[in-house]
Amino acid sequence: MKKISILFLFFISCLVFSQSSAPNKSSDLYKTAPEWAKLMYTDNPNVDNVDNLYKAYFRSASFKKTFHTQYYKRWRKAINNFIGENGFYDPSKKLKLRDILYEREANNDQDVHRRVGNWSVLGPFQNFKQGGVVSSGAQANVYSIGQCAAIPSVMYCGTENGEVYKTLNGGDSWVNVSLNLLTALAPQVVLANAGIAALTVHPTNPDVVYIGSGSEIFKTIDGGINWNVVFDSAITLSGYIENPAEIFINPNNPQIVLVASKAGMHRSTSGGASWSQVLNFECFDVKAQPGNPNTLYTIRRNNNNTIHQFLRSTDAGLTWTAQTTGWYTSTNPNRSVVGARIAVTNADNQRVYAYLIGDSKPEDNGFIGIYRSDDGGTSWTNTMTYDGAPYTDPEHPNLISSTPVTNNFSFNQGFYNCAIMASNTNADELLVGGIGMWRSSDGGQSFQCIFNYGCGDYNPMHVDMQDFRAFGNEYWASTDGGIYKSLDLFNSQPEFKMNGVHGVDFWGFGSGWNNDLLIGGTFHNGVDVYYEGFPNGAFLDLGGGEPASGYVNPGNDLRIYSENIGSKIIPQSITGAVINAPMGLLPTESPWFAESSEMEFHPSCYNHVYLGNANQLFKSIDGGANYSAVYTSASPSNDVLGIEISRTNTNTMYVVERVPGSTPILMKTTNDWETSSTVSLPTGSNFGPLAIISMDPENDQIIWLAYPRGNDGNKIFKSINGGASWANETSSELDAQNIQDMTTIGGTDGGVYIGTSASVYYKNNTMSSWAIDNANLPATIGTQGIRPFYRDGKIRLASYGKGLWESPLFETPSRPVAKIMVDKLAANCINDIFYFDDYSMLDHDGATWAWTFDNGTTPTSNLRNPQVTFTTTGSHVVTLTVTNAAGIQSSDSITVDVLAIESTAVMEDFETEFVPQNWTLNTTGNFTWTYNNTVGGFGTTTNSMSVNNFVVSDVGAYCDAIIPINLSNTSTSNSTLTFDVAYALYADNYADALEVLVSTDCGETYTSVYNKLGADLATAPNTTEQFVPTADQWRTESIDLSAYIGSDSVFIAFRNINGYGQVVYVDNINLGSTLGVEETILNTLTVFPNPVSSSGALTVKNNLEDDIEFKLFSIQGKLVGTRFTQSNTPIPLAPWNLSTGVYLYSIRSSDKIQKGKIIVANRE
């Protein structure tokens, strides 16, 4: 036997999938599957090809959960650690990693001082719903539960991700006893997940526990301090396995142990020292007759006739006999066997229930029936009278499915969600689990839904049932969200028993900068968020499904972003309110490492955000509410993923492009994407299709490049000249591992962390190889994300399936690295406040800050985050000097602008850019004005701005689009504000409002000049469908603003007030640009020639000589360039290197704005 401290392979440990069998190829489930699923079900398919087909399929089809999509997630998790650079499962990678980890653990046992770091777990230990009082019921996926019968306060549970937890107080609190356990690394080619699929505790000795994972059985005799492999079924299967299903210890003779698994039934009479096979074919369960442990029951897959077969033993499992009287049978050629579970009861030791899943015929949808025996398994009846479909509610519901009857939302997850238990006081009462939980009070003849999609009001509770156990009069259920305890067979709200179980599977990770805020999307359990004001290890569960995201704004450290939930402002106490904020776009995201883009915040301005979506890079200048594309890949099939922005030269940026079927591309800009170039990558092969990058925070020429799936010896490279050349930085410590995240550390001698599929490593310029940094970490842990938290001198790790961890930095930075960030780089009003904050790489313990502000109303400050206004318009230099506890200083400077409002007119038809130049957006909710490219005023265009109140329920919240304008020289005839509006009322009690307000004090106070609500605002009949106006469903509004003539600083706010009603559209906003006939003749602007050669020149012809601003935009609205010139002066186009096509232009003269289109032809 080989000692194997409880280690588990990071990533596979993320997966625990009880349904390991692909559908029968003759079944309707397989025949109707999409092509990506059929490829997935083949033997060892190319994973990249499956992924590409999967993505292509859901680009044109709406996503919904099905058997196939759920199988895909679990298969993909299981295989992800061991995909070779060519996209195929590589078993040699697993076997080599097994050898490396075993040797490492042996060395660590001999010399604990060799381990570097001091890691500790951050949680989540408890999850709460918003409000911070009620447990969320969504924490971590628990596969199995066991209890010591003699000492029932001692229990163990096993998670999806290969961890074991122990409680000494009946589940009130749990501790991890599996830090050194390795699962999913059995010495066969077979691919197995790492979950603890089966667990049982010795009936009298609570220190003896057996667990099953993959093809192996592990045993501890010291309460989890050490674990030994006592059995390996040595099975060889296609696909991957979840194994075993059940472990049974004979209470009369605990040396007798039985294991039901893919490899049949195995039996030991020596406490696991040796084993013999007593049944072939896959066995799904093994249970003993209450009071008589020599009588055993099992159900297996009889491969001779593809049928569920019930067998009974009366000699403690040595021999078995099939019981056929009344038992299920099917001769349909499309029948399938997926799984089964057995329930017995102390109330009647002759009562046996069998829960069969699969298909008896093509029309079935996963559930065959509940069979019942009243004579110890000798004879049987179908409690629901017939097998499988048709399913009806409530007479004959589908107990395995998400819905009781088959509809568009119906799906099941096969044996992954399959559980049953009976009451120990009333043999007619039983619970059945599939996606949901069902109860019968009449011996299985009828069932009532306790909890499922669309039914049940228990709070907390979670769908996806895993393990049901009746321990005396205590009834326990585990789900994808955690463990529940009931004393009345779940007739009333159960207790959630998960305090201390931190085996959360993070699919995204973000962290704060100056405040300690952590966020991560998780597998199964939504978005978890922690703030330093919360109790230790306590997280808020914000919902949101299974998002592979989580981002924190570094300057507004309470603002987070995530898929499905949007943007939120997090409270500083766990009982505080979560506030909505707008979010306009999400990056491309994937749960699989190195396959996501990100939200990358500009180092100088925290409201400037970049993200990759599909084949484009987008930029927001309003904190993520609105975005415009700044870079588009040459290939529409490429994905823009990783983004790096230099802290020392913020115009220098890199992005990684994933190219289907090829090696990735690295793109670079030195002018904020006005132009870009391709960076030459290291020469060679065997790199694989993925890449991640990290820039040195103190030198924009130093960049690290890692190939996550690169073969041994070709995993990580470094350039010291901006990508002109590369040096291989790989060493043997990284063999057989994927590099999954990377971050460089400022203030060090070139320090960099990498997180792999097995551990964490560090290297700097003085080190010739990578040093493992894993003291107190699990023996194997897969990195989802790794982030420095300079404020406290820590490094943080989000893992696949083992929670969040932190450690002091490998080396203490020798110096701070100063950096200023601010909410905006320019303001339109002298009274506008600039909100500065420190973005330095600085340990705050003993640190000081010294700011200076040229022309600031506050010329100096010692605060970390001062708020400043300036006394004059123009450019102002701001400096920051930070000093650490050792007295070492670092300085940074930045220039911000206070602009005089020069616009004397508004002529906005939304034909070019959104948000228009100098406009700002403000909101009190999670919505804002957005660009609409489908409808325009009176049908004359397809562009407008709109707010979709139809999908936002935030009644009373509002959002503003704010226009600055100078009316100091406006005439009365030009002081009328006009705009087009379209709106339809949803219903009287769902009425939205549009208000126009004016401010002359930079937005400190506003005066309402227009306000219409509901029916008064409506331009079309009421509708309960999302409103899209026709050409005749618009109205032009006019507002007299002559009262504001003479003011050089006027803010006009278009305010949408949410009533959860309908979409509000606004177009063609005009003010101050209405010219008389004579003026029009004298000041007519004509753009000539049109079409024009890309190497030619444009001239803005005008009868008057006038200064003009000419802007050219792509047809998508991206600014190509700006020229300040005079009318009647040629504007050369060659410097812009234009491609042929249609472009948009905007001309601003002294008294008017004109927009239009030009056609650019080939070069002459």
C-alpha cells in the first residue's frame, strides 16, 4: 500500500460527475443531439474541436440546460488538466504528474522546512443571502455524507472537488482533513474525476473512514491525518468515470467491506487489505437489510441484456441471486440503463425501494420508475403503475427531471443527481432526489414536489440532489449547494450545515486594491463576495448561476462586476444593502483557464475600462456603463482574450488573440489602439492554442508569455525588449502542469508568480529555476486566479474547488512603486470634483502619502484618496509621493484638464459615436442610456439613444445623459431645445418618466424644464411586448431655454425614471444650431470630393472662412482621427491609412455642427 496524503488533482477535483455514461447511440437522446455533443461522446475526441463546435452552436442558438450541456461541463472539467498541446487527452501527462506529486510529498514528509510560504485559507466558510442573516444554501457541492453510528456527533463529508471535511459536533462546524489527499491520479490511462463519490464511517470507531474517488478506495485510521490507497479497480474505460457509487461496512464484522462501482461489486474481509470481485458489471448501490447486515441488496447494469438487475445476498455479500418476480423489464431496443439507488427503513426491515433511471423506451426522459418490495426484495411492484413516459403532474411526475412533465425546460443529469431515502419511523414515507426533491407519504404511489425549479419555498435550499442519508431519526441531504439536516424528513425547513466547508469551485476571481474586497463566480453557486467589514470567512451570495467572472473597480473598491448579476456596490457590513450599478458589456468568459478575456482597468483612470468580447477590444470611459470598439481582429473567428496595459507608459498595451486551430497571436499598440502591430512570438512548436501574458509594472519593455498547455520545456518565456526577442524561462519544476495564471510583482527584482494545475511557483532575476511556494496549501491545488494585495503584503489565490487562500508575498518588495489614479482625466466644469486615489504598489502598514495639486483649491494633501477641485480651467499637474515604513519613497505625476465649455450648439443624431463627446452619464440604478442601432427618429435613421425599462425593475431609480453647453452668446431665436421621443405605456402601474433638467452650477442643483410620465409621455398605444416604435410613433418636443442665455456653463440632463415599464427612445437633440435662411446660405458646409481616394484629400467648402474641427469615424462609430483646420483647406487622408468603405464624419464650426457619410475608394 502506498501512503497518499489526501491530495487531489486540482482541476479534476473540480469535477464530480456521477453520470459518467454517454447516451446509447441508438437512443433518441443521442440521435437528436447537436453535432458538438455527438463528437464529445466519441472515444477521446479533440477537445478544441468540441469547444469550437459548442461555441458555434450557441452563437446561433439560445442557451438552455440539457443533458448534453450538463455532461459537457462535467466532462470538460474532468479532462481539462490533461489536455495536450494538440487538443487531445494525454494520459501520460496525468501519470507523470502523479509521480512528481508523490515524490514531492515524500520529500516534504522528510523535510517540512523545504516548503516555502505560509498559506492560510480565507474561505468561504459561510455564505449568506443579501441582508447577511439567512444562509444562502449555495456554498459548495457535497457528494457524500457519513456518520459514526456509535458517536453520531462525528461525521464526514466528501466534496465534488476531492476534499474531505470532518465535524465533531453533528455538522455545526467542519474542518478539512484532506490537505494531503491525491485523487483522480489512479495509475491507469482511464480519465477519472476527483470527487469523493462514496464515503462511509466505521460503525464504532470514528477514526476509520473509507472514501471512493475515481477508480480508487482510500482509507484513514487516524481521523483523516493520513490516507492510504487500499483498492484500485484497475478498470479501463472510454470516456471518464465517477466511481465508486457506494461503500458498505458490515456493522457486525467491520472487516467486511463492499464496494459497488463501475467494475462491479468488490468485497474485502480484511478491512481493505485485499479484495475479490463478487459481481461483474457496473453496480450502482449496496444496502443492508435493517437489523440483518448479512442480507444485502444491489442493483447492477446487466450488460448481457442492457437492463437494471436487482440482486440479493444472504451471506454478507459473498454470493448473489437475481430477484425477478415483478421486477422491471423492457425489451425495447432503445432502452438504456443510467443508474439506480436503493432505500431501506428501520420501520419495516422487509420494505425495499428501488429508484431506476434511464429509459425503458424512446419516449422516456430519464426516469423509469420507483419499484417497491414488501418481502425483503423477493418480489416487486411498480408503485406508479407503469414505466417511464408519459409523465403527468401530479399523478406520474418525472422525478429525475427539472420539471415534472416534459417541456422545453426539462433536463436531467442522470446518475449525477440520483438519491433516495425512506423514513425510519414510517415505511410509507420516502424522499426521492433528482434535479429536485420529492416526497411520498403513501409508499411511492404519489409524489409531491418539495423543491425544484418552479416549486418549493424552503429558504435556503438548492436544486441538484446528491446524497440522501437516514441516520436514525436524522435525515441528511447533500446538494450542489451543500448539506441540509432535517428531523422530520424535510416536512419543514431544514438546517443548512456547511460552516467551515470551503471547497468552493471558483470560475472567476477579482480583488480590491486599497480595500479588502474579494469576488468570484463559482460553479453551481453563483457569485460570492467578501468585504473586510464582514465576519471572518463570511461571504455574500449574490446569485447569478455559474458565471466565470468577477471584477473589482480598483478606484471604487466597493464596485464589482460579474456576468448575470451586472454591476453592484457592495455594503461595508454584511447586513447592508447591495446597490445596483450599470454595466454595458461583458468580456468573453470561460470557466476553463486561459480562455477568458477580462475587465482591465486603466492604470491612471479607474473609470476607463478595456475588455475583449468576441474578436474585438472595447473601451469604456464611464466605469463600464457604455463601450465602444477600439480594436477589431483581422479574423472574425478569433477571440480577443488577455489584456495588459503598461503602468509606466499607459499608451502601450498588449492583447492575446486565440486563433481556432492554431497558435495564438499577440497584438501590441503604443498609441491606445490608433494603430497596432503583431508581436513575433517564440519560435518552435508544441505550444498549444492558449497564451497568457503579464507586464512588468516598472518597465514596459519586459513582458512574460506563458503557454498554458505547452509541453515540458516550452511553457514560459520572457522578453526584455517589448517582444522583439524571447528567452525561455521554463524549468523542470513545471513539468506535467498547466500554467493557469501569472502576475508580476512590483518593487522586487523582477518577481513573478505563476499558478499551475497543481501548485504555486515564484521566480525573480536572481533565481535560475522556479521555486514552489506551497507551505500549508493542499498538496495539489489548481489556480483559477492569483492576485497580489500590496496593501497587506499578501498574495491571494482563487482555486478550482478548494476555496480562497492567501500567503505573505514570497519576497517583501524592497521599494514602493507609486501610481496615481483618478475617476476622470478631464472635467467640463471648474466646480467638478476629481476623486483621486492611490494605485501604488505599497504596503500600507506605516506608509504615508504626500500629494500636490497645481492650482488646486486644496494645494496639498496627506490623505490616501483626496477629493480636489481646481481654481482655473486648463491643464493641472498632480504629484504623489508615497513612503513606506522603511522610509523609501516613490513618486508619480499625472495631468488632468478642466475644460471650458466651448460647445455653443447641440446637433446630436447619434450617427457617429456614443457617448457623444463631452457628454457624461450618471445613474442611481443598474441601467443607463445606451446606444440603439435599430431605430431612429421618425424612421429616417436607425440610430438613437434608449433606456430599456422593460427588463429593469428598479422603480424610482433614474439615469441621466448630461450635455454641457455654453449659452453665453446664444440668441433668443436659437435657445429652443428640440428632441424626438418614442414611448409606449406597458400598463398604468408600470409607468416610466422622461424628465429634462437644467443646471448652471456644474450639476450641483438642477431645475426641471420638462417632465412627462406614463400616458403623457406615450407616443404609441399600450403594449405588453417590448416596444419598438414605427416611423409614425415618434413626437418632437420643444423646450424654451432662453432663461439660461448668458450662462457659459449649462448642463442639460435627459433623465429616465424607471417604472419597470417600457423602452424610452430619444433622437435628434438640437439646440443653438437653428440658423436663419440668410445665415444658412452664408455658412453652408460642403464636403468635397465624395467619393474620395484613400490617398487623396477632403475639403470642407464654406462661403465663409471659419475654424473647424473635422472628425472621421468608422461605420461602427470608432474615432479614426481628428483635424483642427480651416474651411476650404484640404485635409489629407493618407496619414489615416484608410481602407475602402463608408465612413462617418462630424464637422464643428463656430456656429454649427454638421454630420454625414463619405465613401472612400481605392488609392489612385
